Amino acid sequence: MGWLVGSSTYDIISVSDDELIVRIIQAGDGFAWYHKFTSTKPTQDAGYVYNDLVWEDDFNTDGAPDATNWTYDLGTTDTFGNNGWGNGELQTYTNNAENVKVEGGSLKITAKSDGSGGYTSARLKSQGLRKFPYGRIEVRAKLPASAGTWPAIWMLGSNYTTVGWPTCGEIDIMEQTGANKDNTLGTLHWYNTTANSNASYGETTAVADASSDFHLYTVEWSDTSIKIYLDDVSFFQMDNDSTLPFNADFFMILNIAMGGTLGGDIDPGFTEDTMEIDYVKVFQ
């Protein structure tokens, strides 16, 4: 680094492994300026509104996911009969331990090749068990690295089975495309009744080492706004109001899809890959 001091003098006040404090004394008037250089990225309070923990699953009991918190979507079609869940996905969802289990303090969802051109995976949901109107939902997760995997941490309106998608509303806290593992997407989907058309709004942010390190994926959602965060830094915000579906109960979904609209082309040599979730917490 360099610092132009001009017609001045400077001295080093202190130096350590990660901090340098320099004093610059201007010629003539003798004014002193103090500058701190650091190799540690400054932290900033996220300013969350909801801070009372009302529910969590920390996945500390090995075996199947807690049946009081999670159930399964199974097969390749959704409630309305859309093959590949309407996205052209190629996996078959199971509740088999090879695809979903709690082990070593984490929930592990694993997508696998069946060796003959097909794929299995798992899609957990809290539908009918845990639902939330507003709050801060945070999930600490490590994502799969393989091309063609489409991991997602998201929410659907609890009236999904009666009104369908996107009328129920969808909150995507984290999605990652199969081709770009250096970004994460935050997106909302809904039905625009005025225009009689599907509507969505999304933003993307860079995430380093998403497949080798855990990161915190968070949404804070109220009757006036929805904000999505990566590691407590907001990268998405949209106003909420009474015309939108985001004012009712929503349930959680955790899954890895294969291929499809965001998964794209699957690595021909793919065998298996895992999304590992340390915990899910809800604050209100």
C-alpha cells in the first residue's frame, strides 16, 4: 500500500500482525492526522429486527431428520402433477438414508448418480409441521460443488396445495446455479393479480468457498419489507404490502435438484455431492 503525505512528516504509532497506525503531521500548521490500516475486514451490525429465538433444529441427533420438524417430497412430480417439479429437473426424491441423514451434527442431503443416467436426491420440508408468519430465518450451510447441482434453501406459502404456485408466494433464501458456484441468488416469486402474470424479483451476490466453508443464509421478513443476507450482509431488499402473498404462514424447504432450469448441464462424471446444513433457526 502507499500513502502520499506531501510536505509532511509521519511516524508509525503502532504495528502488529494485522494493524498499522500511522500519524501524519502537516508542515506549517502542525495538524496531525491518524490513519489505521488493517488486514481484518470490518464488521457491521446487520441491524436485525427479530432477535427472539422461537424455533431451531441443530441436527445433533444422528439418524433420520426429526419427524416433528421435517417431512419429505418424494418422486419426480409435485402436488399438481408437474414432471420434474415444473423445472425439467432430473432427480427422483427419496427418503433413503443414502440421500438424507443427520450425522456428526449436520443434516446431509446428498444427490447421487444411479449409474445408468438417473439421479436420486432428497427434498425436506416443514409443511404441516412448522410454519412462520414473518421473522428472521437463518440457515448455516455448506453447498455442493459439482456442475449440474442446484441446491436451494427456500419457503412456500402454506396455502400452496389449495392455490398453487406462484399464487402462494415463494421466498428463495439461497439458490445456486449448476454452472456458477461462486454466486448465490435471493429471489421472490408471486402472482401479479393486476397484470394477470407471474412475477419475480431477484438479486445475486458473490460467495467465496461456498462448497468448502459454511456460510449463513438469512431472510428477515416483515409486513413492510423482505431482506435477504449472506453472512449478515444484506444484498436483497423488496418492499412488502397487503397486495402480495408474503403476509401469511410459510414453510421451509431444503433440497438439491439435478439439472433443470437452474441446474443446467450435469457433469458427465458426476457420482455424488452433498449440501451440509449445520442448523436452521427462526427468530421473531
